[in-house]
Amino acid sequence: MSGESAHLNRKRIVLWTAVWLGWCAIIVCLSMLPGKRVDPFFFFPLQDKVAHLFLYAVLAFCTDWCLRFHKNQLSRPQWLFVLGFAVLFAFHDEIQQSYIPGRNPSPGDIVANMIGASLYLVLARQDFYRQRVNAIVLRCTRHIVGSC
């Protein structure tokens, strides 16, 4: 890898690590909201589960892309790290909620989190995703990193 190429790769690692950490922080902040501050946002049944599914699908996406630029350091299949991190983060999230007034841990939330991460992993294996979404994300990454 040439010096310029290695420099661009470091920028990509920094970018995707920042995106990944930022999304983790968003989930933690939302989990720390007291129960009474969360209730007004729910307009239909199971909206809570849909929110968990979405948040963890995006977490899996961010984890996957962050790991793509660290792939030289991985010894197992990448999807295993993505799913493993999502599982650990989901358990941490629910345990953390037990300390927040008006919130309590829910096994249903953990299941919704795992479904969200798994849906992303299934989608990421589809040809459409590989061709279209990968190209868009790589193009955006190159544009952002190139302007730094």
C-alpha cells in the first residue's frame, strides 16, 4: 500500500469509527431518557419494537462498515463480529435501563434488537445491496475523506 493510499485508509478508519461511536452514543442517550420522557413519542402499538429494530439495524450497518476498514485485524467472519457486538450492546442497553427512572429491561427489546441486526446482515448479503448500496457508501466515503 502506497503512502497516500495508507493515509486515505486511515482517514476512512477514523471516519467510520466516528460514525460507529456516534451511533452507539445516540442509542445510549436514548436509553437514558426517563420513561415519562419517552412515552409521548409512541403513536401506535409496537412502535417501541420498531424503533429498536431500526436502531440496531443501523448499528449493525455502522459496525459492518467500520470493520471493513479494519479487516486486516479480523480472524473470524465479519458478520460474527457484527452480530456479537449487537448482542453485547443490546444486553448492556437493557441492563443500563434498569437504573433509569420509569424504565426497565425487556427481553422483547433484546429480541427486537437482534432482529434488526440480523435483518441488516441478511440484506447485506443480497446482490442488490452489494452492487448498489456498497457503491453509494464507498462513493460517499471517498467524497468525505477526499475533502478532509
